[in-house]
Amino acid sequence: MLSTNKQPIVDQWFINDVVQESPFAIFANSVYPISAEARAYINEKTFKTHIGKGELLVQANEICTSLYLMEKGITRGFVREGRKEITTWISCERELVTSITGFDKQIPAKENIQAIEDCELTGLLHKDLHYLYDHFPEMNIVGRRILEQYYRNAEERAFIARLTEATSKYKYFIATNSNLLNRVPLKFIASYLGMTLETLSRIRGKLSRTAQ
């Protein structure tokens, strides 16, 4: 069932001996224009990988060597507290996924990263990302803009955590993550919002009756 620190699939972006554009290069260029040389390096170094529903992309206490772009599917981060699993974040298509501190410092990850659906991802190794930073100045702008976005995302998670009323938490989740409602099991949403599944089900029932 476990599938950790996925290894590159060798075929990369070759079709009929022609190098195709890596989704990672397209994503980076959409954040900020990058040079043809940077795009060529990304095309060469990125790799495709797949994980099935329920499998782990990264396991806690292991070193995460890659940064992943989600092309298809949904993942979640979670930590274990005894027998309890606490969902810390949920990500879907066109988002980057990794163990942030573990990847950056190349130390054991604190969180597990699990596929909620079958997932297709494009990966880039830690050493190759830093080569891009060192040799292509525009990639530092890409990195800064992505970091700014993810800091805003972290601020939103902190905001939800500080709300004291369960219904307010769920309403805020609906307002900011409506695309996930029909794709993510309620037990993971409840855990992410810091409430029991029973509480979330009761809130959903009450809001449904109110809307009728």
C-alpha cells in the first residue's frame, strides 16, 4: 500500500524522439516568464510519476527528495497522534506538493502525504531545483511568487484554525474550497477543520434544511 519517495519514470517527455514541454516548465512560465534555457533544463530533469488512491507519496520520518506538481488528483498531508490521523492540508490540480521543511532542509518529513484519488504528478529533484535557482535568475522570481502564494494559503489555514465556531469553519471552507466538497471524503474535511465527523454531518444537515 505504501509508495514513498517515488522514483523517476525514465520515459520523461520523449515522443517520437522529440522532447515535449514538461508540465512543470509550463507551470513555472505561467508564474513568471522563464528563458528557453531554463525550460530546456526543466524538460530534461523533470519526471512523471503516479500514485494510486490511498498510497503515500511521502512518509513521515523519511527524507523527501522531490517537489511535485499535481496534474491530476488530490492529495492530503496528515500527521498521526496515537491512532488518530490529523489532516493538515489538502491540495489538488495545478498545485505544488512536498514536505516543505523536509524538502527544503533535506531532513526527515514531519507529515505523511497521501493520495485521496489516483494521482498523476510531475517531479523535480531537490538538487535540480537549486541548480535552476543558481543558474537562471528568473527562477528565483518564480520561487518567490510561489512562496508568497503558499504563505497566503498558510494564513488561510491558520485563520480557519482560530475560528471557534464549527459552523463558521465549514462555511469558510465552502467559500474558499467549494471545488473539493464532492471529491474529498467528509472524514478528511472534518479532520482538516478540527472537528468530528459527527459534528460536520450535523452542520451539513442543518445548512441543507436551512437552504430548502
